[in-house]
Amino acid sequence: MHIDIITCLPKLLESPFSDSIVKRAIAKGLVKINVIDLRAYATDRHRSVDDYAYGGGAGMVLMVEPIDRCISDLKSRRTYDEVIYMSPDGEPFRQSLANALSLKQNLIILCGHYKGVDERVREHLVTREISIGDYVLSGGELAAAVVTDAIVRLIPGVLSDETSALSDSFQDNLVAPPVYTRPADYKGWKVPDVLLSGHEAKIEAWRHEMALERTRQRRPGLLADNPDEPGNIPAGER
Ligand code: SAH
């Protein structure tokens, strides 16, 4: 997979991909992540990529021209499955979308800044808009890092034990069961006996039951096929 991230603040994306699982995925050649400085596509000698908003008001807007030049340049080198714009009013990012994107070959992720990007970018150049939650960040970089991380760990071969992604929260519409490691007894705080039993089927059943119970308690809305689960909390009170 090849991911091109367009940003006017490339420094913000230096560390998220230089450690742990994403770093390993890059080293194994399973993904290539390119951080592209939008300023390289500016047309004036000040390397401006933003300007005042038409109609007035506070806040600068990223201009259409450098973004168009940048995306055109990238597209001259390869075909992209999606040109994604990170935006608070985009489609909410969920595991199901991470799963779908992890199967793609080439992605562009565009980070906005200030007031966002000129609307014509969204109308003519972007194929998909993603939000990482109902709050406003100063720029799309952290959001792009979140999306990239969630996608990359799902690429086959990235996690050493591939089944471990399948047992994470939100796969199967359940949150994950609790996990423990040594020691079995710490200050009298004990690990559940079943996990020490060595009985695989019982452990599996316990984990499934705990995942269900947690989902009922914390995220009843995930149990879509069972909306009348006892303990279901109305949306406004979650
Ligand atoms: N004026 C815009 C917010 C701009 S925030 C509005 O009210 O909708 C600046 C940039 O940060 C955006 O262009 C976007 O790329 C990014 N951003 C902010 N919050 C985000 C979120 N929740 N999800 C994804 N990207 C976000």
C-alpha cells in the first residue's frame, strides 16, 4: 500500500510513523508513507498556501491552486483509490471503514489547516471526507495519523499474529474483553481463575461473555442486532 499525506506542516507527521507497528510495516515494505509538503506546490516566492476568506471573517483558508497542483502531480505517477480530506463534518471514522481502506492500494490523505480548504477542493478533487470525531483540531495532521495507523495495522502481514487484529474492539461489533498478564496475584488483586485453567474452550467462552457484557454496559449501540439488550443506554446519556 502507498499512502501520500499532503500537509502544510510536515513536521507534525514525523514521529507518528517512526515507531512501533507502523515503523515495522514500513521496514517490511508492506506500506510506503510519503509526507508531502504542500508549500512545494506554492506558486509565489513566499511559498504561500493560504489566503483570506472571501466575504471576510477570521481565519485563513488553504488555496485551491497549490492543492490541485500537488494532487495532479501525484496522480501523474499512480492511480489512486481515494483522495481523502480529513474534515470534522466528514464520515465518522470507524473500524469498518479502516477495514475497507486497508484493502486499497493507493491513497491520498489531505490535511486541512486554519479554517479548512477552499470548498472547490472538496467539490472537485476529493473523493471521500473522514472525521475522527465531533471536535475540532487545529489541523488534519493528527487525524491523518490516526486514520493511517488504524489502516496500516490491518494490512496482512503487519501484525505478527494476524488474529490479534480480529480480537480487537469493534471487530464483530463488540468491545474487547479484559486482558491480564503476570503476576497472577498482585497485592491480592487476582487474575480470573478461568484464564489460568489452560482450558482453551472455556477461556474462549469466558472472553466472549465478557466482551458481550462490556459491550452491553459501555457501547450498547454496537449490539445492532439486539437493540433491546438489557442495560441499553439511550443515545443522549452515553
Ligand atoms: N472551520 C472548520 C474546521 C477547520 S479545523 C469547521 O468548522 O469545520 C482545520 C483542519 O483540521 C480541517 O480542515 C481538517 O483537515 C482538520 N480537522 C479538524 N478537526 C477534525 C476532525 N474532527 N476530524 C478530521 N479532521 C479534522
